[in-house]
Amino acid sequence: MIVDCEGSSIECGLCHGEEARELIRYAIKQWEEEILSKKGNNRSVLKNYISDFLNNTSLIDSMKYQTPDLIEEMKGIAKGSGISFEKIAAYNLMDEQWWYDLSIRNTEPGCSLIGIKKGKNTILGQNMDLPAFMDGSQIILRISSLNKPRKILLTSAGQIGLTGVNDHGIAVCVNTLLMLRSNSKGLPVAAVLRYLLEEKNLENVKNKLININHASGQHYAFANKNEISGYESSASGSIESSIDGRQILLHTNHPLVSRDINSRAKKIIKENGRIKNSEERLRFLTNQINKKMTEIDIIELLSDISTPLCAKPSQKHRSQTFGSILFKLSENVKIFYCLGMPGKVQWKSLTF
């Protein structure tokens, strides 16, 4: 499903909420059931959990201060879908909920990222692995806000974005690094993504990212037709993961340069086998990727369900590949996307 949103921030949110109302309600219902499965099947428990999550952190306050337009957009989503703002706000704090609930959840998110600089163009793409309950909520958002770059985003219905590109040819992909230190007063990942996509050149994106007070451990890869950069961000700041002049950028879900480790989180993630899985995916990418590969080659690789790059739910691990996206950045931007498990769901393409 593609949802086109135009106008002010609240108008864009309202359009999102109205056009994707049924999918948003489905997504929120699945999310609520997942919370109840961990907290006990009681609706008052759910209400208290959402309230505590929002009130025990300053994540929404950080958005109000630094990205107030996104607060307005979420208000629009809430109004358009008929769901409370509190639920929409909490649902948009996906990465933050993972560390907030780490001790009671078997959290096992993932993502496998590929960036290749090729002559006069750049390819940036990823498989995005998310909790299996989110499957079925995939949408593409096309946002045309007043006096801002147009944006195309892969997301879950009701969320302001997971990964995306703007019409100035800047793309941003993300990988969670859950073992890095978090900050309950920082800017949430979804807001960081959208904040970066307001820029028209890559140097401004870098400067913004470095100066953000980050809520969650995350790897941010961003590119235009001339350059790829990667940074690992955490409570202590951001550190570059890419090498200057490098033509290939690969990343999964363990830090390569940051040492801002939360030892308790690392222990839990290691016991779940997620660090081993992340290392396995990175080795696979390192062995497979070369700078001669085309976008078609990468799409075929991301779609091969026999490889570690496609996460499949099991009794032990409840995450799966939510969707895939690939940006070809040249004089024109072309987006290739798959709303579901690649290899089983057809890839499609679009442009600005």
C-alpha cells in the first residue's frame, strides 16, 4: 500500500491516519496483544504500561523540543485513525521500547545493510527484520510537506518512518545496536530518521547526527550519489563506522567501532544468540558483496531466503524480515521496495 500525504505536518498525519486507518488499527491491535502476552491479559495493565512508558521517559518531550512537526504529524495520524495519541506515540517509539522492555522481552531485532559507491551513482539498501507480529502492516509513505523536501519512506502503518529517501537524493538506512547505551531523554530513532531527511546535502546530515542527543543505540547509514557514510550512535554520541573514501559499507546489528556498551543489554542479547546471528550475517555480506554488483544483483541477494539475510520466524526466534528497500541514487532517485518477506513478496519500484 502506498499512502500519499500532502500539506502541513498535521495534514500529512491526518491523511496517513485516514488512508491507512484499517492497517493502523490492525498494527496497533497486534502490538497491544504482544504487550499483553508479556504483561498479562488485562486491558488496564495495557493502559498503565503505555502511560508508564511515556511518563517514565522524556522521549516525547525531546521530540516536542527538537522535532515538534513530527508531534503534529503523530497527532494527525491519531485523529485520522481514531486511535489515541498516546498509543500512536508509544508505537512510534519502537527502538526505545526494545531497551525499555529488555529484561522482560525476548527482543531480537535485526537488519542487514549494503552500501556501494559506483562511479556516478550510489546504491544503499537493506533487509529490515522486525518482530513477526508487525507483518501485514507494511506501507510506503510519500510525504510532500510545506517548504520541506519530499520524502518516500518504508514504514509500518501508524509509524512516521523506518527508512527513507528525500527528493534531494539523500537516503538514510538504520540498524539497531541494542547493546549500546541508551538515554531516556534523547531523540528517538524514528524522529532522528525524519530529522535527517529534512536536509539537502550530506554534510548537514552528518553535522545534525553528530549533534543529536540520541535515545537509542543505532547505526545510521546515509548516502547521496557521491558518497556513503555510516555512524554508530549511542548515549555518548556518534562515531564514524565508515572509512573515508571507502566504496562499500556493510553493517548488521553489533557495533564495529563504538565502545559505549551496556554490559547488561549485551549479556541478554548474547544469550539470545542475536550477536552470533549478526556476526554471521556480516561475514556473509563481506564474502558476497563487491563493488561491481548492480542493484539487480543486490535485490537478488536480499531476496534469497536460503541465506542468513532473510530472517524467518521460529518457535525460538520471533522476528522476521519485515520488508526490504533499495535506493539507487544518481541524477534521479529510484526506489525498489518489497513489502514483506523478500523471495515471497514481489519487489516493486517508484520514483519521485
